[in-house]
Amino acid sequence: MIQYKNYRLLKAISLASKEYRAIKNVNQLEVNYDIKENKKVAFHIGRIETAKNNVSISTLQLLCEYFEISLSDFMKRVEEIENSLKSK
């Protein structure tokens, strides 16, 4: 069975992640390293930012903790971006 993917949503998550990473002024390697070291879990932000793979809610929670934002605030930003992508 084929896994469902909402590519517009994945793109919005990708763009939100990139925005928050820019605000924190860190690159992908720094995010990966910090989360791996602090949480002792495998993490690869590039998989999120390519917008090709589904993302688990647990992974998004780790990312939000890293960016020091709530999951709901992150998803609000994702929704704003997704709505702007719809109008293009």
C-alpha cells in the first residue's frame, strides 16, 4: 500500500523549519548535532527540509523544543505558509 503524502503540507513544514532555523542562526549540521547530543536520538533535519518524506509528530516536537517554540505555534506558521502556497 502506498503511503499518503500531502506535498503542499510537507513543503510548508519545510519552509517553516528553514525560517525558524534562520531565526536561530544555525545550519542543518548544528541542528542535527545538538538534537542528537541532547536527546540521544537519531535526527536529520535535511529529511524534513527536502519536503519529500512524512514527518512524525514526535520529530516535530523535538524540532520545536530545539527552536524553543510550542508545537501549536509551529503548526500555526505551517498553516499560514500552506495557505500562501494554495494561492500561488
